[in-house]
Amino acid sequence: MMLGFLLARAGVPVVVLEKHRDFFRDFRGDTIHPSTLQVMYELGLLEEFLKVPHQEMKTIGAKFGGTDFIAADFSHLPVKCKFVILMPQWDFLNFVAERARGYASFQLKMECAATDLIREGERVVGVRANSPSGPVEIQADLVVAADGRSSDMRLASKLEVIDFGAPIDVLWMRIAKKPDDPAQTLGYIRAGQGLVLLNRGDYWQGGYIIPKGALEAMKREGLESLRKRIPQVAPFLGDGRLAELKDWDDIKLLSVQVNRLKQWYLPGFLCIGDAAHAMSPAGGVGINLAIQDAIAAANILAAPLRARTATEADLARVQKRRELPTKLTQGIQLRIQNALVRGVIDRSGDLPVPLFVRLLIRFPFLRRIPARVIGMGFRPEHIHTPEIFAQ
């Protein structure tokens, strides 16, 4: 959506396909980071964007066993908005789509699911899709796959995926929020368990961390076992509200993946976001990394696409621009997963407070480091595409 908006704004004809009737998908990541808010500022949309209901986090707090600590402090970032906001992803998508529709060169086709690539020799020249009126074919100088970690378009491209594995999965659920609940604490960690809570205003979006592939065994234990486990890590949730989880249909599994494509492109075809690099939920940076991909792609491709001269070398420039930030971010995520999360989930008994937590408590200035990595990422992108009103 962001890439389509930026290209249409730069005068490039764009068709965005969305397979669903609307964007209302629960259990997606909701964090919009300072790097993305800075982009909204550069586009002149920040003031309007911040009118959309959201919650702001100037710090990220967590609880390790019985120890509360601040993991990241965004107050020192060199950006307009020194905070993370929590906003349902459907609100973000609706906001961008509404602005994109203001350009004559933008089309959004809902209930239109891309099913396969159209090729002429070695070159991708469009997509086949299913629409409410039946099968359609859409020709394009460039097809961009931004359809997530289970990308059908990536599968159709047969591009090679490098898989790094993940020791965890996450169970997402809606948990009732009460007026006397504690203030936002993003993560709760204790021996054998981890819980993430995102403030959705009138409810919590909870993510309960489990060992990879453990869901079926948990189902055999029964839902009541999960209802008992969650208050063990976040005691304030043990007041009966988890009885609202009636059956396993109320629980959504996020099968955590960490992978990336060896090559992100073919002639006439490019992958960005999770289609190019599935990220761990650690740090909640996946959406923002995808937006950075979109900005870089627009900056590099807008002019050649407008002139219809885009080449495979231009697509290679997008990968070259975004591959290092991806590798660095995934490297940190893998260290968190393998050194910290696995050590917590597989552990029983008392959980010693790790050295890095003790350092963050003793030396508050160190909180600027994770704030920079989470809030800005590596090589943050800026808007360089012009605004051209195509009629």
C-alpha cells in the first residue's frame, strides 16, 4: 500500500490488489515506529495521521521475573516523533489507501487475489487473479510481491529462500482490558513463559510465547490449562477475564519464521517486506522494515517506471539498498530468540536477571541503543520521490 501510494504520487500508474473485502484483519502487528512517523512528517501527513485513534509509547517497559525495567527510551531520537504508536493495522492501511485514491494513477482492487505470474520468456509481465467477476489478467511493467511471509507470488517466482529457523511460535488473543489494569508493559517474562501485551484502547492484544510446534500438545491439555498459565506470567489477568476465551477459535497461531530471499527479484518482478524477508516478532519491527523497503523501492524505481525504462539492474539496486538493514536486524532477532527466548522458554525454576537487563537498570543512557535499533532501524529511508498530479 505504501509503495503504491508513493509511486502513484510520483505519477506512476499503479494497481494494488487486496484479496479481502476490507482490511479488517485482527492479530497483526500494530506498532508504528518513529521512522515511519518521520516518513508521514516528510509527506506532510503527520498531523492528520495522528488524529487516527492510537496510543503512544515514549518508552518500552518489560517485566523480567519480579524485576521491572525500561528496555528502550525514545526521547533522544533525532526525529519529529520521539515515540512508538500502537494503531490497528487496518486503520493504517485505510489511511494510506484514502490518500492514495487522491491520485488519478492509483487503483485499488478489493476482493482480487493474485494467483500466478504471467511470463513472456524469462520476464514477468503481469499477474493472474481471481476477482468477484471471475478470473482476470493484469499486465504490468513491474509486479511487486508484498503479500507476506506466505507469499503466493514468491512461491510462483521460485526464488530461493534462506531459512534460519525459529524456536518459538506465538498465540495471539484478545483479552479484556479493565480501568485499573497496570500501565502499558510490553513484555512479561518468567521461567518457561513469555507474554506480550499491546494496548488496543479498550482491550489487550495478547501474544503468548510457546515452543515451536507446541500448539497441538496444548490443545490436548485443554484451553483451561492456557487460561491458568497466562496469569502465572501476568498475575493481574487472573481475575476471571480469561474465561472469555471460549474455544481455540479465539486463539490465532503466528508460526514464527525468520528467512529471506537470496535474490529478491526477477526481470519484471520484485519482492519487498515479509515476502522478501520474514522477520521475527522480536522488537515488532517487521511492518516498519517493510515500509522502509517500500520507500527505498519508490525512490529508486519511480523515475524509470514513469519513463517505462526500469531494468533488472534497477531492481538489484533495491535489494542492495535494503539487504544490509535486513541482515543486521535479523541477526539481532536471531540472537534474541536463540540466546534469550529459548533460554527462558526451556527453563524452569528461578530465572536469574540477565546482565543486559541489569545494565539497562543501572545505566539509563544505555536505553538509547535499543531505542535507536527499534525506533529507527538501520539505514532509515527518507522521501525523495516528487509529487506529480497525474490526470
